[in-house]
Amino acid sequence: MKILREWIKSSKLIVELAKNDFGMRFAGSFFGVLWAFVQPIVIVLLYVFVFQVAFHAGPADGGYPYVLWLIAGLCPWLFFTEAVTSATGCFVEYNYLVKKVVFPISILPLVKTISASFVHVFFVVFSFLIYLLMGKVPGISFVQIIYYCICLLLLVIGLSFLTSSIVPFFKDLQSIVPIIMNIGMWMTPILWNIDAIGNQYLRMALSLNPMFYIVNGYRESFMNGHWIWEHPVLTLAFWVELLLIYALGISTFYKSKPHFADVL
């Protein structure tokens, strides 16, 4: 609640810092922030070429082309990877603010998350347009994308509090997180369908990955799938995991906070 009050009190500052952070990432480049929007498009085209053109991947669930199934899964994952990786080093990057006694440093993970969300909003719109161009118009179930976006934002912020609070004392974590993200992409059913796994226990274990819940939710939002309340077990598991992540992340932050100025 203390952190939430700090966020509300500093809402204008958070927005300004997020916009500044987004712009500074591409300062000095000729095309500027355009690169932020080009990158996810190039990644999608690359995966489409490899899996649909080279490996001739067939239709996915409900007869949807593989490219549409893939885009819906990559949409949340690209944001998740970018936001967590970026927010992990927020206290080190903004060490000059962390050392200020009066500055509410709890807003920094949120600043990084919002900064990354600008591209995510674009990618959601871009994905929607691709569905329209391919004649697969998302139905009314698309409205639940708002719920899954909120779940994704909360998950990123919770994990960011944990990783960013450790980095000032163990800077190698900044190099470890991208490796974990690469492993996580292959452990999460983004490029492959979880129904292809015959072992029900392994399938159940993989489905407990909080990102599986979100990726699957994005797909069902775009592809006229099931509604949120049709997955009560997965929904409950996700929110329990999210609460545990926040409990661990916030407690780590408050235990580490008094020592940040000494190690940065």
C-alpha cells in the first residue's frame, strides 16, 4: 500500500520519466524511436519465414493460419522480455536518483515498464490489423485483451521489483536475465502448441507458467477463443503465483533499499 500511494502521488512524474526514458533509448540515432517499432515487426517476419515458409507449419487452432497464431503469442512475450530486461537494471541506470534521499525510487520499475509498454500498444494494434488483412476479424472476445494486458503489466512489475533489487549487489544478474528469457521463450508455448505434449503431467506443469496463462489469453482474445471464466483453475493459479511474486519482490526491495546508496 505504501508503494501504491507513492505511485499515485508521483503519477505525473512517472509519465514524464517514462516518456523521457523511451526517447533517450534512441537519442542520437537517425530514425530515433522508429527503431523501437521496427524491431518487433522484423522479429515476427523472421519467425514467420522460419516456421511457415521454411518448415511449412500448418494451420493452428480453429483453422487460423500459423502466422496469426504466432503473432498473438509473440505479442505479450516480446513486451515481457523487453520490460523485465530493461527494468532489471533500473536502480543502477538511475543511480543518481536512487542516492537522493527524497526521491521515491519505488517508481523506477514502473517507469521502465510504462516505457516498454508504448511499443506493446503499437504491436497490439499492428497485430489486430494483420488479422483484419488476413480476413480473420477478432470477435467480441477481443475485449478481454484489456484484462490480459493488466495481468502482463502486473507480472512484469512484480518480477522487476525482485530482479532490480538484487542487481545493485549482484550485477551479473543483468547478464543472466536475458539468458533466462531465451530459455523461457522455448519453455512457454509460443512457437509450439502445448497440446502436442502427450504427457499430461508435463503439460500441467508447463501450464502453471504465469506467462502461459497470458500468452494463451492473448490468443483466445485474438482468435475468438474461450472467455476468462472458462479457465477457473488457471486463473486462480496465476493470481496466487502473482501474489507470491509480489510478496517476494516487495520484501526484497524493502530489505535492499537502505543499502542501495552504499553499493551504487
